[in-house]
Amino acid sequence: MNSASHPLRDPRRNVEINVGKACNNRCVFCIDGLPKAEDRSYMDIDHMKGEIARFYELGNRSLGFLGGEPTTYPKLPEAIRYASDMGYTRIAIATNATKLRLTHYTDRLIDAGLTRVTVSMHGHTSDLEDRLTRVPGNFRKKVVALRYLVKLRDEGKLRDNVSVNIVVNGWNYKYMPQMMRFFYRLGLDDIRANFVRTEGYALDDASVTPRFTDVVPYIMKAVMLNEFHYRKSFTLSGFPLCTLPWEFLANSKLAQKVLGEFRDLDTDCSVRSESDTPFGIEELGEGRARFNWQDRKRADLKIKPDQCLQCRYDNVCEGVWNAYPDFHGLGEITPIP
């Protein structure tokens, strides 16, 4: 398998701009934990417009806004409209969607030029979702938002679709097939399951990070359920390929349809930073770090044991999040000859 220039990959180069780390949820697996006060402050709109213009000049035509929670950013509608007027053809937000239950606000974002919404939701019941996000009533708010977003999509007002991102963790992985059924019945047709990144709050609770070998049977059940019943878009990310069944990997057509390594847009990032990072391009006075997400995962945020060099999928697989071995070691990582 080769991930380069795959036909299922959107050819547009993407940039994700972090507006600030303020958030109205407190997810148990949040990678930011408790951000510093300066990180919770929002990006100045003039600097935001500068970043939007900078990446457009570099050839990016897809733009996403990240947080924290981007819908808490007061200047989000203005930033979306600026990007739309400039010529970006795909404009997305990654959001917990609780504010999007307010139809007037969602309409305002759509009118400004928003074309895609990715909703972070991790449970199919109020008990599970509210415990994971640590905000009572979150489940109900998100369901209201999703139903409205699906309606807008069906009316042609979200041309790049509505999707759900599930952070697969120790509290929810056994419910993956049930979650798939729940979201598809809401009218969604695009789900992504990301294995939890062991940082921030997740470092304080071992129950949040399960073993790959415990999770994979439930994940593969969801893959097969989708393949033979629902036939929607279902994508996986964060799983070292050697932890997945060889029968799945051997079916290259299915594997390339499901694995994010073949589907994800080539993504640049622009985030607040007060110091240089290995893959940041720090410009004095701007306080931004810029890097390619795929490159940084491979070289900075994930690790590979030496034996991975002998694996036939070494050029595709990204490895394991840095802190995962602190909980479970690397015994599950077995190169595929």
C-alpha cells in the first residue's frame, strides 16, 4: 500500500488555524488539559486574516478552524467570510457543536461561507457523552445541533458535508457498533474513529487509554457492519497498522477506503506558540508555530520501535502516540514481513 496521491484523497491542500484553546467542555481525554491563560485568549482578527491570506498565497484552498472550541471565538463569522471572499473552496470547523444548536448562529456561519462541520461526539447516550465531556446536558445539545446540520446539508447548504469525530477511548470503545448505528440513524453518512491521543488529561487516568488489542475487535466489527450493511463513510486513525487484522490489511481496497492514512488531506497547521517547535516556523512578533501535521506526527508526536523499519507498511504507518508505551509498552507492535 502506498499513501501518496491516493485517488480517495481530496487533492486540495488544507490548513488548520487554531483560534485559541478556550473551550466550553472538559473532556476527560483533552490533549490541552488546563491551558495557560495566554493560550485561552483568542487570536487577534487582523493576525487571523494575515494567516488566512498567507496560506492562500501558498496555494492552500481548504481551511479549517480549530480550538479549543472555535465557536467560542467571537470573530469566527468574520474570519469565515474573509476566507470565503478570498477564494477558499472548502471552509470547515471542528467543533463540539453545543453552540450550533442555536439555529440563528449556525445560519450566520453558513451565510458567511462555512461548507463543512465536523462534530466531536463520543457517546451514543446522554450518560456516556456527558461523562466523557464532563458537562451535563451536552448529549441533548449535540443531538439538536446534528439534526439541524443534517437538515442544512440535505438542503445543499453544507456542500462538504457534516461528519462526526469519535475519540476512541477506554470508556467508549465497546460501544463502537452501537455508536455507528446511532449516528447513521440521525442521518449522518460520515464517521471517523480516532484512537485517543495520550496527552493532557488522559495522562492522569489510565482508564482513558485502552490497549490496541482490546479495542481492535470492536473497531473491526464496526468496519464490517459498515461495509456490509450501512455502506457509508467510516474512517479510522491512530491505530498502528500491525495491530489491525492481517485479513483487513490484505484487502487493500477496503483498507485504503477505511484508513485515514490514505484519506486525510495534506494539512498545514498554524497554532499559537511562544517558543520554537521542531516543525514550527516561528516569526518574531507573530507568536505562531507553523508545521505540516502529517510530518509532525511522524517526527515529533509519535514513535516507532526500531523493528518497524522491517515492516512492509513502514512507509504508511505513523506509529504510536508518544505516551502510549508508558501505559501499555510496545509489545503489541509486531512488524509485518
